[in-house]
Amino acid sequence: MSILVGGNVQAPRPKRSPKVIVIVCLIALLLALGSGGIFFLLKSRGHSISILASAGTPTPTPTRISTVTPPAQAAFFDTFVNNHLGWDLSNGAGYIRTLANGMLLLTDTNPGTTLVESLPNNGIYNDFKLTVDFSIVKADKNDSAGIYVRGDNNLDHDYRIDINGDNTFDVAKEQLDAHNNLLVTMLDGPRSNSALKPLGQQNALTVIMNGTRLVLLINGTEVSSITDSDYSTGQIALFTRTGEGSNGITVAISRVEVDLPLAPSVTPAGGAESAGSCHLASLRLDSTAMSGYTFCMSQSK
């Protein structure tokens, strides 16, 4: 039969044999099954590789451990290679703690406040030698940074050593009165000293607590010696303080070392001991037992 398409008469298309149609369908079906099997095989193999790769033992990230060897007499020692000792690095509005590049940075931008950083070992000390290497990066003249020693849990009763933004230092005693108001008694200063380096330069602050005596050294020079019997033991803490109207203070601390008191060695029978040699004594010694004891300190690095 002829078919009319667009006004033209086309010759009828020849009919395909049913056998040909069946053969073509069978070939198409075989090809479809074959390629589907190949695809399934490849996908299955690829999936297996993916599982093996993900199930393999991952390369662990190495934990950074401080490689600095503490001095033998150190009860506490840190040069801030990392935070393996667990310093409090929590932050709040205007209070920033950062540990990086071998330094602990304490920043306080809230006027009239104090940011405290207690030693992370929660140690209680009575007689010791403490050295802190630090620099005041930024401060106003009424700001300060320093150390609490022999402090109670809340630092309501303690001795406080300040390095002030106007390049002076002072030693104060803090306590609460009968109405829980803070009373501050200045034991020395504020005053200047040529041993104290100016803002932006590193200072080594050393405090020796020996019974009722507090001795303060700045960069190896003794600048103050005080006798006071009110506090005999307590915690050690670092701090920054801002004055009213302050634009903020930032302090960079690069070393904290607390050394135990050391007793002079006894010369053994039949032999002489080298001069200046020492051995560790118990940290908890009362003031009378501390008589004649010394601190064998490592040199500042």
C-alpha cells in the first residue's frame, strides 16, 4: 500500500522478516546483559577498593610532647612548646588566653579587671624559688602584670608582685576584712629600679619564699626583701590587671619554673663532696627547718 506524505506518494516499505526481528532483539538483549555485567563487576570492584582504602589503618597524627628537659630540682617547669601541662586556654568577653610560638599570651581588654592564670598542676607551695620570663607587650600606665604567691583558693589572701605599666614594681599583701572587702597592704613600692627593662622587653622575675621572708629579684638583681608572717603556704598564679579606662594589656610569658628548696649535701665518710653540690629536700619544710637551706638553680635561658 502507498502512503501519502506531504502530498507525495511514497512506495511501501518492505516488511521485515519476523526471524530478523527476533535475532536483532536477542543480540540487543545479550549486549545489554553483557555490558550490565561488566558495569556491575567494575562498580563492585571499585566499591571493594573504596572499602579497603577506608578500612585501612589511618596514619595517626603525632602528639606533640615537650622535648625540653626540666631541671632536676624543678617542681614545675614549662617553656610553652605546647600545652602538654594543660594550661587554661578558655576565653571570655575581653579575656583572651593563647599558647603559640613558645609563649603563653594573656590579654585583658576589660577596664578595672584581673585575668588570672593559675599553674595547671594545682600545686600548693610554701618555700620555693619561682622564675617567670615575660614581656609586657601592651599596657597603659595603670595596668600591671605579675604573680600571686601563697594564695588561697580564691586569691583573697596572698602576696602579689606587680610589674606596672609605668615601669615600676611593687609587692602587696591582699586579704579580706570582716565584711569580705578586699584590703591591699603595700609591703614595698610602687617604685622604679634600673634592673627593670621597659615595656616590650623581656624581664626575668624571680621570687624566693623562705619561711617569713620574700625576696624579689628582677633580671638577677635583688630589688626587694620583705619579712611577713601572715601567709605560709598556697598556690602560685600569673595575672594581668587593667586600670580604669585602660585600653587593654597583653603579656607574653616564655618560661615558668618553680624550684624546690635544696639542702646542702653531707660530706660522705671517707670522701669529700664537691663544693656547691646539693640534693633535694622535702618541699614542705617549716621556716625553722629551712634555716641553712639553699636553692640550686639552673641559669636563665
